[in-house]
Amino acid sequence: MPVIGLAGGIASGKSTVGELLRKKGALVIDADAVAHEIVEPGWPALAEIRDRFGDDIITPDGWLDRAALGKLVFEDPQARQDLNNIMHPRIYEEIHGRIRGQKRDRIMVFEAALLAETYEQALEWLEIDAVVVVDVPPEIQFERLVNGRGMSRDEAHLRITSQSSREERNTRANYVIPNTGTLLDLEREVDKMWKLLKDVDPDRPLLAGASD
């Protein structure tokens, strides 16, 4: 069965799509969840982050202070790149081990917000068969972050612009799921993609032309 990369910008609805696919029987591995695990006390990634950013991003009980680190990296592109250089290889290594240990008897979905930024690494480590992008315009992302998550306008703008552009993400996609409507609309779009995945012809590229 295929391995699908599921991507989308912040507030695109990517996690909702991941949950819908999980309910259909897919094995969904969330890169964000893995990223949280590998910075727990005792993991090498946390020591590397501490060496790079200092003790101010570590709580008194030895855990990563995500708010402090987030403020640093979102305001400093070089700091963000340094963090990515620490995290991404370790995330992919961990996920690769989890995928390799699974039977290929159902569709696997690798859910990652930054798949577009790490596209070549993902292809190399995870042997992804196709990339699916959940797509919304930046103005809808902005509205969801400000009105739905309570972010300030400046923080919402910074979060959106720190990621790949909409065009860059969609260029990487074999299939684009629009998410500008209701949850029911999104469920219908996921149903269409799922049918293509289940009925795929092994002699043709996976999901080729599906987003046209």
C-alpha cells in the first residue's frame, strides 16, 4: 500500500484531513507529534537545541520551553534554520523507523506541515509515493489564526510568512484538497481522494492529474 505525504500551511485544516483519513483506516503518523516526543528530556535533540539556543529555552524542570523557543525562531530566520537543521533529520529518522516496522497492508499517511520545505528529505527517508496538500488562501489562514486561535495580527502574519508560500506547496502536490468551505465539503473532497487511492492502477503514477 502507498505512503502519502500530507502537507498544508498553518490553519489549513491538515490535521482535520489526517483525522478523516485515520477514520477511513489509514495509518497516520503526525510529524508534529514526533517532533514533540524527540525534544523530551533525555533525547539528543533537546541537548543540541540547548547547546544552540542556551538555557533560557529550558524550563527549571528540564523540559523545552516551547513559547520561548518559538519567539526566538519566528523572529530570526537564521535561528529558525538552525532549529530545522537539528530537528528535521531526527524527525525523519524516527518516522522512517516507525514506517519500516509496519506491515504495508494499509495506506500510510505522513502528516507534516513543513513537507514542502523538506521535500527532498521526505522523498529520501520515507519513500513517499505521492504528496497531498490541503490548500487555503493566505487570507483564510489569517482569519482562522486571529479569530479562531486568538493570535495577534502580527503573530498570525509572521507564522504564515515563515512557511513556504501557497504556490510552493501546491507545486509539490500530486493532489490538492481545497478547504475553503464547510466540514462537509472537506469530507467530500477527502472521499474523492480516498477513492483514487483505493482504486489506483499500479501501472500509472499515483494520483497523477487528480488535482486538475
